Amino acid sequence: MSEQTPKFKVTIDNITIEVPAGTTILNAAREIGGDVTPPAMCYYSKLEGSGGKCRTCLVEVSKGSEKDPRPMPKLVASCRTTVMDGMEVKNMTSPKVVEARKGVVEMQLLNHPLDCPVCDQAGECHLQDLSYEHGSSTTRTEFERTTFSQEDIGEYIQLHKTRCILCYRCVFAANQLTGKREHGVLMRGDHAEISTFIGKALENEFIGNVIDVCPVGALTDKTFRFKNRVWFTKPVDAHRNCPTCSGKTRLWMRGEEVFRVTARKDKWGEVEEWICNDCRFHKKQASDWVIEGPSKIDRHSVISQNHYQGAVEAQPELVNEIIGKNPKLLFDIHEVSDVNREEIDLSKINGPAHSDNFLANQKAKHERKLKVGRNK
Amino acid sequence: MKLLLENAHIEGIRYYEIYRKHGGYRAAEKALKMAPDEIVEEVKKSGLRGRGGAGFPAGMKWSFLAKPEGVPRHLVCNADESEPGTFKDRYLMEFLPHLLIEGLLISSFALGSNLTFIYIRGEYAWIVDVLEQAIAEAKTNGWLGKNIQGTGFDCEIHVQRGAGAYICGEETALLESLEGKRGNPRIKPPFPAVQGLWLRPTVVNNVETLAAVVPIMNIGGEAYSKIGVGRSTGTKLISACGNINKPGVYEIEMNLSVEEFIYSDEYCSGIPKGKKLKACIPGGSSVPIVPANLLFKTAKGETRYMNYESLSDGGFATGTMMGSGGFIVLDEDQCVVRHTMTLARFYNHESCGQCSPCREGTGWMYKILKNIEYGKGKMSDIDLLWDIQGKIEGNTICPLGDAAAWPVAAAIRHFRDEFEWHVTHPEEAQTRNYGLAHYAEPLSTVTV
Amino acid sequence: MKFSEEKLKKVNEIIARYPDGKQKSALIPILHIAQEENNGWLDVTTMDHVAIMLNILPIEVYEVATFYSMFNLKPVGKHVFEVCRTGPCMLNGSDDIIQYIKDKLGINEGETTSDGLFTLKPAECLGACGYAPMMQLGKHYREHLTKEKVDLIIDECRRNAAKNN
Ligand SMILES: Cc1cc2nc3c(=O)[nH]c(=O)nc-3n(C[C@H](O)[C@H](O)[C@H](O)COP(=O)(O)O)c2cc1C
Ligand code: SF4
Ligand code: SF4
Ligand code: FES
């Protein structure tokens, strides 16, 4: 059948590409890559039925198709809208989209706690990235943020309801990976929360994957040793012979210690292969693993700020294509952390990074301030 | 002319024998002799527009229904009726249950639905009994069940109760609820006509829409289309409430002027205690509020009528919408800020919580409005409200986001000085009559 | 938690309405019945029981029960006053009625009197805007409320409670 699928031409931010019919605008944009790609907080290509909820991927369809060139009256969720032949889409190049997205980001942060400094997800949080890239810098709410009750969901996974953005990814993941879901979205409206209702421990052998699909720090790894900031650890790809899953993982190490085990993620932050709880929570010795080498991290987040191998940079041609818009740089990790020094290039360190490599340096901090000042 | 409520006053019309004696099930007799597609054609010809709020042509919706081989199709009647100001479907079901059942039978036959549901809001618990009784009677008399009137057509109708959720009036949320799930609206496409109940092709129509199929069959689509004016054909039920002398459900022809509707003794009979009219929300809480000076005359100075086109004349700047026909009147002593605040609280309470602009934005607007109403607001809050509603509108999964944004936008658009007054008079703002009655200038002299 | 014979019959009737494999559709109607059978609220045992009846996961029941405002997840009084406070009712004095009930019964919204007789539950538009102010009491609506009428309703409830004891 796939051979029969016709190709549709779609133009996104003035870049034209051909994709098979049935492709969504978001996935077409991902083919192009870079800043043409709308951010996606709820869509997850590996989870059937996901998407459409967070509204961060809204785009303007300025031309419906070759056959029916009328523009679409409203912005549409690119993750759930399929391309038509001859469709023209505006993402970065649409002031309407930029404005609406700013609004969506503001709404998502409205009741989100300001606890990034103590959040395990800090540094690999998609909401952090999103707000730096697409948000405005100030918050206009003066109201107290919604709070939720604490709920213990077992020894493996920490649930912080206040941080949840209700993307429903973990619900889809539990449905599709475990077959016997024990948690879900309860209550309604702005009281909606992720919960088991009865304070149940989540123990299915694949349930750990909800941690990886969660875009924020609402579901984190309780076994993450010493609660380290991710940017102090160094990711390496590793594998083991696992009877339950593929055993292909990413270890977050510091020196010889394995602080955390996760699945490997692609450049869109999506898991490549699901892993089992045993690999994730119980294999915390370097000797449990065959280490393949430093991970390729090309998601442009704080993790790649230290020039990991393969960090993607904006291509200069792209800037010209998208009417001269310079993709905005993410926040500078050196602005928020005292420890990492910008002269450290992790990928050049032989073997895993060690705490010695991160010793704070007052001089560097001073220079950093100067540099940030210049950027503005 | 009355087409729906003509017999509503007859004692016992709720029961089969009396309903039948007064011409009931004659439309069904006629329809069952026609080909299903001919019925769809008649409904198309009638120009009947959906009475649930959006006003989408019913016949057109029916003709979109997908008919894949071997896949059952369903008709679902939307009796969720939860839009503030709207209580017309309730009236129809309480007094004329057989009219709805007859409409459902004809429509089910036209669309090929052997299993039809009435999804009714959970609070209307006693109406479930009324409807189930009528269904049982219809079945006993051969209008439902197997081989109806010897045509070979089978049809069952079941009444399904919701459990308290305005959002389940949105057709895809309704279908989710009917499937035993949370009332989260689905992301469209696919539309229900292709994948609806249990992913089968489904038509969802309002109670009044489906009841109107009965007179359409009786008098013919052509004749129905001649009643009313322009694209507002037939008659419309209006549920009138708020500060009027005779609140209730009225059946109107859509060439009635708004002024007549409010002041004529046949309808609302004016404002109690001789007070002046301040503002009106003519189509249910989601449609823009209009001040008195834009209600009886459009901005162009033409008479405003109770129909789809005339009510929306002037767009959102100076007009409003027909909506569901929930007609809310505010007299000169009412506070628009307070009224808007209750609506904002309503939408906040009813948001399903799936998409961030609606989930977070409705609560934010409510909190700000509450501050303003209770004398704790700032001038900048008014602009902030305006900005927030703009960030919700058009950016959500379902139209509840728009429905929450429009009332706030319209209130600020037309009554900004009243919001400002609340900010500058924090003490007085807490007492309820603040005396800003100048919107209620004598009506004949109103110019824009 | 157990359904009575009569209710069990009703439950099976409802389940039989839906095509094979679609029995989850019966969830909301059955939760209504379960709530009636369980003194007006749904506890975990009851919900788990419903899950077994419909052969669905318990979380699917919790998700639904917590979404809809008619399902009570905490014990409620014998008589639940659900007084509408949305726009059209507000225009006709629902605020005063709510205040009157609060004063008279000495409870706030969401609370139950110490004798377990009355709960005041805030409600949004119940579709009786033309007959405002109003409240839902059990299966029925009480409309055109005045303070006097509220007094009568409270007396009526007290009498019923005395009779049934
Ligand atoms: C938030 C929301 C609530 C709605 N509530 C109702 C309702 O209570 N009754 C109704 O008939 N339609 C309601 N609608 C409209 C339905 O989605 C749908 O358009 C309608 O049932 C179609 O029937 P019609 O074409 O006969 O009007 C609502 C829509 C939205 C977005
Ligand atoms: S816990 Fe995480 S994955 Fe689950 S809904 Fe919330 S944000 Fe999404
Ligand atoms: S707009 Fe509101 S009610 Fe509609 S899907 Fe989004 S959150 Fe739910
Ligand atoms: S990624 Fe498209 S709406 Fe969330």
C-alpha cells in the first residue's frame, strides 16, 4: 500500500517539501527540521492518539491546498492536521502564530510552580525550553498557583502534580505499554490532575517509561541517585542483555557512577525504544552495562550547551529562508548555573566527566555576565 | 404560527392516546412510506437550521453521513441543554415527549439508525421517566421496536443520562460520555458523520431540530421554508428569562422584532416594576451581550429581528448571535460585571481541562473578574482581561473556549465604563446596585 | 456494596442496550444507580464493584466519577440542596437565597449540617432560568424560590426524616 501513497507538496515557512499523503503538518515540518518545526508538548509520535491538547504546535494554514486555496479560518494544531497537496503553512513567519503561542506558553506556566531550581527535570524540561524560546519573559498573574495533594505512587516514580501540564502522554503510554493502566487524569478543568485516586504504587514492568515521555518534571525517577542536576552528569549509550526489553539505554554518569538510566531519545526528545523497569531502576552499576560511548544529543537544550558531539546549530541558509528571522538562542546555561564553565567541552573529555571537571570558577562567572550582557 | 407547541396546552398531550388523537404520528405514517433519501431531501428543502446553537443546516448535515457497507449508523439526540439561559428543550420534552419521539423515529428512518439515543443532562432526572414512558407507549403501539408499521425497519430509542457536565453538550464530548468516558471533546477531524459513536457514522442533532422534522413532514419542506425570513426558516423556540414579566418558552416566527418580543403581552410583557432595559444576551450565555441601544435597532438604524441574520448584524462589534435561543434580559439595576463574573465562573467550572488556553484562561478570567467585582481590581486588569480572552478565542480544541471568551469581550466592549467604575469605586462596587443606568435611555430615541 | 435485586435487574437491562463489547457505555447510568444505593455518594469499594460488573479497569471508573459534578466522592447529607447561582438565577436573587440557606442551616457551600440532614452544594446553571431562583432537591427541581419557600422545604425535609426514623 505504501508504494501507492501519493506524495503531497507542502510549503512551510517558505520551504517546500514533498511528503506522503496522510503526513501531519508537524511531521512534515520535522522533515525540514530546525526552527520551522513547531514545538510539541503533548504529541508523541510513538503514542497513538496523542496530540491536539497542548496547543503549542498551532500554525497558520495560509493556503488550504491547490484544489481549495482558501486559508483555514483558525490556527490549527499541526500535530493533528494532515497536509494537503499544495498546502502553505506559516509557523515562525506568522505573527499570529508567534502571538498565539506566546499566549499558550503563558497559560501553561500560569499555574506551574516556580520550582525549577529544585526540579529534577531542570535542564531537560520541554516547558523550560518552550518558555525560553516562545514565551515572554514576565508573568502577569498575581494569583496564587493551584496546588494539589501529594500522592505517593510507589518506590520508583515521583509524582509532582503541580508540575503536570496534562499532556496525557503518560496515560497513553500506560494504556499502550502496560495494558492495565492504574493511573489517569482525574477531576475536571483546572482541578484536573494525574492520579491513581487510591494512592496505588505503579509497578508494571514497563511503567517506568512514563518518566521518559513526561515533558516536564511531573514524573521523575525516584531512584535517580543523589538527585543530581542533569548537566553535571554525562550521558553515554549502553546496552545489556535484557530478557524483557531491548536493553538499549542511556546511562547518566559521573565518574564511574551510574546516576540514572533512561531510554535513548531522538532529536525530538522522543524515546527510541521503550525500556523495562529492571534496566531503568535496578541496574545502577557500570558493570551491569556494556558502554558504547558518549551519546549524541542534538536536542538544542541546556544539555547540549556544553558542545556535545553532534549538537545541531541553526543553518545559515535557514535564516535567510525564513525571512531573516534569527532563531532565538536558548537561555545560556552559564547564566543559571555557577558550576559549569563554558570552556569545558564535555565531548572532548576522555571518558566520563568527573566532578573535578566542574569546579566552580569565579573568573569564568564574571566573564559570563559580560557575555550575556552583550547578547541582549 | 405555531408548529411545535401548537398542542402543548392540551391536557394529557403527554400521553400517546391524546397525542395521537390530535394528529400525532401522522408525519411518521407519511414518512415511513417515503424513501429515506426523500426525507433527507425534504429536510434540506425546509432550510431547517440546527437549533442547538451553531445553526448548521440540518439537511446538509444529514447528507454528509457516511454510509460504508455493513457498518451500523446512529442518530443521537442532544438533550444536554446546559447553556445558561436555555430551557426550551426541557419544556418540549416535558410537555410533548411524543413529538420528540416521532421526530426521532422519522429521522432514524431517514438516516438508517436502528439504535438511537437521547443523551439528556443528568439533572433532568424526572424527564427521563417522561420520555421512557412515551417510548414504551410508542413501542406498544408499533412505532418503535421491530418491523415498525410493517416496513421492515427496526428502531430502538434509549434515554441516556449525563451526570453534570455542560461540555457534554458539545457533540464529540457527548459521544465520549455516551461511550462511558470523560467528556473530553474529540479532536476533529474526523467528524461524527464519519466516526462518531463507537467510531461509527453518527448524526448528532438538538432536541428542537429533531422535533421540527415532524411539522416539516406534515406541511412539506417547501411550505416550512416559506415561514420565517431568509435563511431563518420555520419557527424557533425562545426561552426567555432574567428581568422580564413573563419568563418562559415561546415559539416565534423569525420575523418578530426584538422590541415586540420583549414588550408585547404575547411574549415577555416588558420589564418588572416599570424598570428600564439595560442589556440583553439573546442567544444563551455564550453569545455577546448587547446594550439596550443596540438591541432594538442595528447600528445601521434598522429594526432588529429575532432571527439568525438580524441578530448577528454588525458582527461582534455591534451585533450578537441567535445561539440556542436562551434570551436573558438585564434591567437597569443589574450589574454587568457581576453577571459576567458568574458566567466566567460557569465556564471555568465547566471546562473539561484538556487544552491549556481554556483550562487555565477561564480560571484566570474568573479570578480577575471576581477581584474587580469585589472592589479589588486595577485599571490594568481590564486590559489584561481583554488580552486573555483574545488568547483563548480560536486557539482551543472545542468552541467552549470561544464561548468563555465572547461574553467577557462583549461586556468590556460595551460596558467598559462600568468595569472602570468598579475600580474607581471599590466600596460601592460591593453593594449591588451601583446605578449606572445610562445604557437604558428611552428606546425610541436611541441612535448609534 | 451490593445492588438490590430490583436494581440489579435494571443494571442488566441497561447493559443489554449496547452492542457487544460496548458495555462500557453503561458506566454513567450505572454509577447513578450505585450512588443511589450508597447513600448518595461513591466510595472506592462501590466504584471497584462497578468496574467488575462492566469488566473495565478501576481507573476508568475513577476517571469518570471524578469528571461529572453529579457524582459525590464524599458522604453527603440526606437532603442535598443544589442552588443554582449562574447569571439568570443571579439576576433573580439567587445570592440572597443561598445566603439565607447558609444562615438558616449554619453551613457553608460544600458543607453538611452536623445532624447529617442537609448539604449545600453550589451548582451552575440547571436549565430552569425562567423559573429562577431554583434548586435541585433529589430528583426534582424546586423553582421560584423565596425565603418562605425555603423554610417550607426545610420543614418538609425534617418531617420526612422524622417519619422515616
Ligand atoms: C460547549 C458546548 C456546549 C453545547 N451544548 C449544547 C447543548 O446543550 N445542546 C445542543 O443541542 N447543542 C449543544 N452544543 C452544540 C453541539 O455541539 C452540536 O452542534 C449540536 O448538538 C448539533 O445539533 P443541531 O445541528 O441540531 O443544533 C454545544 C456546543 C458546545 C461547544
Ligand atoms: S504527568 Fe507528565 S506525562 Fe503525565 S500528563 Fe502530566 S505532564 Fe503529561
Ligand atoms: S476548549 Fe475547554 S472544554 Fe473545549 S476541549 Fe479545550 S479545555 Fe476542554
Ligand atoms: S503538540 Fe500539537 S497540540 Fe500539543
